[in-house]
Amino acid sequence: MSREEKAVTAARLAFETGRSKCVDYRIRQLKNLQRFLIERRQDICQAIKKDLNKSEVVCELFETLGLEEELGLAIRKVKEWAAPRPVQKNLMTIADTLYIKAEPLGVVLIIGAWNYPWAVTVQPLIGAIAAGNAAVVKPSEVCVHTAKVMEDLLPLYLDNELYPVVTGGVPETQKLLGQKFDHIFYTGNSAVGKLIMEAAAKNLTPVTLELGGKSPCYIDSKCNLTIACRRVAWGKFTNCGQTCIAPDYILCEPAMQQIIIQELHKAIKEFYTDDPKTCPDYGRIINQRHFKRIMNMMQDSTIALGGDNDEEDCFIAPTVLRDVKPDAKVMQEEIFGPLLPILPIGGLDEAIRFINKGEKPLALYVFSNDKKVIQKMRDETSSGGLLANDCLVHYSVSSLPFGGVGNSGMGCYHGKHTFDQLSHLRACLIKRLRLEAVNKMRYPPHTAKKLGLARFFILKKFNFGFIGYLLLFGALALLFALLIQKCFFHR
Ligand code: NAD
């Protein structure tokens, strides 16, 4: 049996013991994870520094802070999330008990990506634990040091059998995908997303695909450009542009292009100094393969700002490209690097047409002081998330579902959304073996009269207030009395 098969088999056996279903057990595991984040902060940050040159502050701000928040929320709320959720009744079920009960799915496979390796790998794990599942965690092999810390240290804190960490690259992931899971949660690019879905289809395993794509950013003429450009520069150049929801390109009217370039220049200088290469807050490209891919994208465009690079150091300066054409290389795929193309267009309508010609993005950004512009952009486009007058921050709001649509992914997570995503929301209807007279309308022989009653009971909608309920119960009592009387008389 391979290492991967052993891990999955052990996780399934552990799940079958039923211990992960106990809500107190889940809370204990979540608290252990909380302790892991506190006690092993140094190990986590050092690995991130080696993998992506993120400073300790940046590591905490973009990787672990969000996890701490999600853990706190899950620990506080898991009992409530796992409890039966009463639902509205209709006339047919007024005397019954109706609720949704979230139940664990079983064994979940979590496949993480490298750009925010802790955030995108541990965040689904928090939801998997809270929902009572077992979970096999496969960190991205691209973040060598982080994967090693996860493999070595997480098992010291978590139930090893229920939540094993399996490291490795494509062959190991494919071995995992050959096993049967109850859910696969994948974060990464769309091409691999299709392979994941193909493998999952063999066992009819549901998937969550957190993918990427080109997230557009429309800057309207009615807008404070200094603030807008500062926020766009932050969204784009954080983590060297290697953020799934980074604004991929800017759409604006031609007359605004030069001012936008000047404002971006000011913001870049403010954040990363005149020499981003020596600035501790500016990251690096993950590896030379990605360095070459990004450099190649610039070839047929005009550089307005930046462009400096160093292959040895995987460094590419914050770079702005001007007068970019839709058929330029940089517009053919997600950039996932620190290049910011500006495409001059004729205004809002043209921007909407341009966005709608492409795949549905993961995020869509619109900057404007005019509510009508924001509403029009919202109503006439589709994307995983829509954010007006800022970048990235919707990711940090756990009450908002985070996920893509179409080519940018399927399913969503964060906060309770992760819990629900990794649960089966079971419909429960508990009847008593009484009031059989009411059911006669559905039993043969079927008659027009019974159909009329059924139509009333199923289709009639009331907005019951207190008085309404009193009247309704009175009417039902009368109806039962009549039915019972009828039964006795006709026997
Ligand atoms: P990656 O190379 O780390 O791959 C992701 C995972 O897929 C890894 O664990 C890897 O082992 C596995 N994998 C790669 N090739 C595989 C194959 N052939 N078969 C099976 N498994 C395979 O990461 P990446 O794909 O370069 O990540 C970048 C992409 O992820 C971007 O498109 C980005 O937008 C997207 N992303 C999305 C989110 C989100 O939340 N939506 C978050 C981060 C990244």
C-alpha cells in the first residue's frame, strides 16, 4: 500500500470510529490548531520567508491573522452551526417537526496552492474539522519549506489519523486522486481544476474549485484617482501580484491613462520606496519558471513604470504597462505577477462589453463615486465577487461567501460558508403516526375533490401573524372535527 493509500485508509477508519462527529472533539481539535498557530509562528514565518520572501509582519497579516479569526469564529459558533436549523412549514406539515441537520460528509481531500500556502490550505481544514469530517491535507509542493513545516509540525497538534498531511507533487496528488473521497477541495489553476473534476467524477465526488483568472478593474472618471490608484497598487503588488484576486488589468478612458500612471507611480514609491528590490515589504516571484513566464508576457507591450528584474533573485519590479491592446500577450492569461496593464476604452458600456467577452472572473473591481456606475457594473456582469472602491478586502469578510463562478471556480468558503460547503445539509421531517385523516387527500382513490384540498394545502401561502395563527388553528381544528365526524358517520 502506498503512503497516500495508507493515509486515506487510516483517515476513513478514524472517521468511521465516529469521534470527529462529537462537537466537543471538533472544538478541541480547532483549539489545538489555534495553539499551533501561536506556538509555531516562528516556524511558519521563517518558511514563508524562504519560499516567498514575505517578512514576518506580512506573513502574519496575509497568512495567519485570517486563520486566527476563522478559528475563533468556528470555535464560538460550531455548536450553533451543527445544531438542527428549523425551517418554515407549509399547511401540510404544520403539525410536524422540520429542520436541516448539517452532517459530516466523510473524508475530505484538501489540495492547496503555493501563493498563500497557509491561508488557502488551513482555512478549508478549519471548516472540514468544524463540520466533523476527516481531512487529508496536500500542501503545494512549490512552497517547499512551508510544505515541510506542515508535514512535520501539524501532526504534533492534530489527530494524526483524522487529519494527515501528505506532501508531494503531481504523481503523489494523482495517487491521492485515485482514492475515493467524499469531497475534494482544490485551490489552484483552472487547467488542473479540470483534471481534479475529472478524477472526482469517477466516484461522483463533489468538488469545490477555488480557481483564478483575469480579474478586471474599471476606473471611472468620477473618482478620486489618488485613493483609487493607491488601493489598486496595494491590491496588485501585494505578494508580487501572486494573488488570485489581484486586479489583473485596468480599464479606463484614454484621457485618464496618464494621470493613473502618475498616481500609481506615487503609490508604488510610497509603499516600496525608490528601490523595491531592497524593500522588506516587496516579495519575490515563487520560482524561475514563473519568472520567465511573467517576463515573456511583457514582450509586446510598452512599459510605463518599472520593468527592472533579476532572474537570479526572482525579482520583478512593480511594473505598469500602457496602451495595452486586447491581443497583447499579457492579456491572454491570468498574469499572477507584478505587471499591471492599462487598456484605454471608450467608457463604462465598452468596459462591460469587454469584461463580458472574457471568462467570468473571480473578482471584479469598480472605482467610482457614482452609485449608478457601480450598480450598472454589478447588474450587467458576473463574477465570483464584486468590490467597489477597494481591492482584495472582501476576502477577509467571513460572512461573505468567497469563490468563483464559471471558469473562476465553483463552490465557496469562509466562515459558516466553509462549514456548509463541507457538510451534507440533510432535510429532516419528523411526523407522528397520528392525524391520518389529513393524509387522505393524497391516498387513492384520487378524486377532483381531494385534488382541490391538496391544492389548498400545498399552494396556499399565509403571512401568519399571531392572530393569523390563532385563526388558522381554529380553522384546522374545525376541519379535523369535520373530517373525523365524516369518517365515523360513513363507516
Ligand atoms: P500549484 O502549482 O501549487 O498547484 C495547486 C495544487 O495542484 C498543488 O497542490 C499541486 O500539487 C496540484 N497539482 C498541480 N498539477 C497537478 C496535476 N497535474 N494533477 C494533480 N494535481 C496537480 O498552484 P497553481 O495552480 O500555480 O496556483 C496558482 C493558481 O491558483 C492561480 O490561477 C490562482 O489564481 C489560483 N488561486 C486561487 C485561489 C482562490 O482562492 N480562488 C487562491 C490561490 C490561488
